[in-house]
Amino acid sequence: MPGVKGMKQKPALYSARQKMWTTIRIKRRFDIRDLLITVPGAKADNARKLLNLLEKEGYITAIGGYVTGRGGNYKGYRLVKDAGPECPVKSPSVPARKKEGREERHHAARGSHRAAAAHY
């Protein structure tokens, strides 16, 4: 059923991201391997994107002690803000990502000029 125009769509209950969010809420301290093991069919790229979004929005934070470049060593995370059973961050749609990319380039070009003008 398509619903009414402008009506919010319910998130998919059984999507990989929703399952990963459930794992995060249960474990509280985790790494990417935990998400890939507990969610059948989850892709590492999708898990990394979700972790980046959650960290950017302040739902999780990285745990210290991680050294990049060592084999078998994974960055650990800790849940900081539990937003409930529904995954709090959504991947933007393709048109929204393209629009955001255009706006960032546009603002970056204008912003540097304005910042330079403010110093004079």
C-alpha cells in the first residue's frame, strides 16, 4: 500500500543495518567482527558505513588501544547513546547524497573566499 504523499515510511525490521543496531544495543562493547558474525549476510562495507554514521552522530564512540595496520586487530566501539530499538541513522537516498556533495563543494568554494575577505 503506497500510503499518503509525505507519509514517513517505517524502517525495514529485518534489514542488515537494523540487525546490526540490535547487536550493538545488546553487546554495548563491540567491533566490526561482532556485527559480521551475528548478522548473516552482512557486508563489511555496509557495517563500516553504519559505524561511521553512528560515530558521526554521537551514538557510539571508539575505544582506545587500537593501532592501525596490525593484522587481526580491529577498532573497538562502545555504545554511548541508546536511541531505542529502531536504528537511528539512515543512509541518505542517492539524490540526497548527490545534492549534499554539490552543496559541500559549493560552500567550500564560497567559504574560503569569505574567510579570506574577513581577515582584511
